[in-house]
Amino acid sequence: MRFSLWRSSDPKSRRKLTMLKQLIAISDVVTFALAAINVNFSLYVAYSISFIK
């Protein structure tokens, strides 16, 4: 599916492809940010628990 979009020289499908790529990039960034926050939060919780003990 992606390759057929890539090959076509139709400007509309090309615009769709760039939008798709941007969406994928944005979702990658969001996923990465959420994962980083998650890791930091769990580290913070673990540190707090060990500190309380």
C-alpha cells in the first residue's frame, strides 16, 4: 500500500504521503516523550520508596 502511494506521481497522493509521514513522526515523538516520562516517574517512585525505608 505504501509503495504504491510512493510510486505514483499524482500530487494529491504525494501530499497525502507527506501528511502521513508527518503524522507518523509526530506519533513517534509523542510515544517517545510518554515513555521517557513513564521511566522518570517509575524511577522517582522507586527512589521515594527506598528513601522512605
